[in-house]
Amino acid sequence: MLLLLFIFPTSIFANPLIQDLSYILLERRLNDWPEWRLPGPFNQTALQKDIVYPSWFNGSWIVQSSDLSNPDNTSLEYEAKFKLNSFNEIVGDRSFNAFSVGKAVLGDELLRVQDDPTSPNRQMATFDEQRFLETKVIGRNQSLKNGSVFFIDELALQIFHTLDVSRIKRVETLSKFHLCKQPNSTFEDFSEKKICGEQWQVIYPGPGESLGSKPTKASHYKLIFKRSL
């Protein structure tokens, strides 16, 4: 389940030197996919507050997601929302977005998603038959290159609880977003813009399950954000 949970401190986000370094590290990470190893290019100070998105994310979107690693190239459609916080920054509506993605993947099995009110890094998803998914973001890095290319790399610890057993895994997702090029466009109209994105994801064994950190599964997704009417 893809969870749109991204955070980064504003002071670091605004530092161009750190942004350039982060961009280089994230480009290298992309080039190494799917042969990723832990630890990744994560910045632990990124876990201090909610992520700030570029202004062009603001609003409601219909997201079309295609699984490029699936021979059938299966696709999903779901809604995503980004809004202003009390500091006039663009942040994701994290529980809404996670629930929307989860519903598209799992349907009625997913009952609700709740944010931890004390931390922007934790969520709890509740499923039918008394099943729960606890997600905690434990590593993150991001970069906004020249205001036009937005990179996010995130490592999450996921614990799936049932009445019988709990299973642990680590999921790393690298996302790259930019405004889509609009052919035959003669004027700037933000309402007509689309966001193009890709996500590269791997699943690692849970902590302590293996001496190495080699991924057990790799996936590649294409995303198109279209304005919600």
C-alpha cells in the first residue's frame, strides 16, 4: 500500500546547498534501483515536521497510477488532497490520501486510517477481521530542484497485526514529480496543469530477519495527477 506521508523541516528545505546535495544523492539512488541497500540517503532531521510541497501541489487531484513492473500494466485511480497549514505551507492530507490509496487497492477490507495526533510520522490503518497496519516513517530525504523537480525518498517500518501473529517489513519509496509539459499551450493556466510522477519502491525484510538489507521485491509506478472537478 502506497502511503503519501512526506515531511521535511522548512529551514533545511530552503537551504540551496543542502538541496543540491540532496538532489545528487537522490539521483544516485534512482540510478541504483532496484539494487538498493540500507542505510539509504536519509536525513533524520527530516522527521521533525510535516513535509512542505511545492505550490503546484495545492488542491485536490485525481491520481492515475500504473504499475510498470506488472506485465499486465494494471492501473488504479484515487483522489489526493494537498492544503495550506497554519504556517501557510502546502502539506498533504495524509490520512485522507492513505485511505484513498488503500481503498483503491483493497476495497472494503480497509475500514479507516488515523494519523497519530502527536507525530506526523505515524499512522494506523484498520481492516476488517480485526487486522491493523501500523506505519512509522523512520527515514526521509527530499529535494526541490529549481522549483520544478520534486524528489522524495522515504523509508517506512510497517507492522501488520492480526489476532494470531504480527509481521514486520521495511518499505522504501522514491518519488519524483514535475509539472507535465502541455503541448500546444499558448498561455499559463494553473487549473489546466497536470503533475507527472514516478515511484520506485522496494520491500526489505523486517529488522533482525536477515543479516543483509537486500530487497525482496521491487516495483515501479507511473503517476498522473489531474485536477479534481
